[in-house]
Amino acid sequence: MTEAILTGLVVFVLASFVGFEVINKVPPTLHTPLMSGSNAISGIAVVGAMIIAGPKDTSLTVVLGLIAVVLATVNVVGGFLVTDRMLQMFKKKEVKA
């Protein structure tokens, strides 16, 4: 059991470093379009977390699933708000008469 936890922790830390480096190299003009694309991935995470959090018995897995649902939902909503704000910037401004 402890080997599995240690392996998972190593993978998580390495993925964090790789993710940081990949995002850090992206030019600022591409951040928002990439964020809107990652909303689809977060939507999948919400569905998966709801499946995990679904059982009626309370266990660590169910609690972690609930936390994942909340965090992924916040990520999806925030991403859509940022994308909407970005799209509003590209609309033509109405001239007041």
C-alpha cells in the first residue's frame, strides 16, 4: 500500500513540474484560448468525480470525490467567465449617438 502511495506522489510531483514548465513557456496571448480548451477536460473531471462521490456510504474516496467535484466546477465556471470576458473584448464597441 505504501509503495502505491509513494508512486502516486512521485507521479504527481513530476506532473506538477512538467505542467508548470509547459504553461510557463506559453505566450500570454494564448493563455485564455488554452484555458477554454481545458474547460472540456475539467468537465470530464466533474463527471468522473461525481461518479466517485455517488455512493451513499461515507468514506475517504467519497469525500475526496466531493472535493474534486467542487474544485473542478469552480475551474469550469471560472474558465467560462474568463473566456466570455475575452470574447467581449473583441466585440465592436457601439458608438453612442
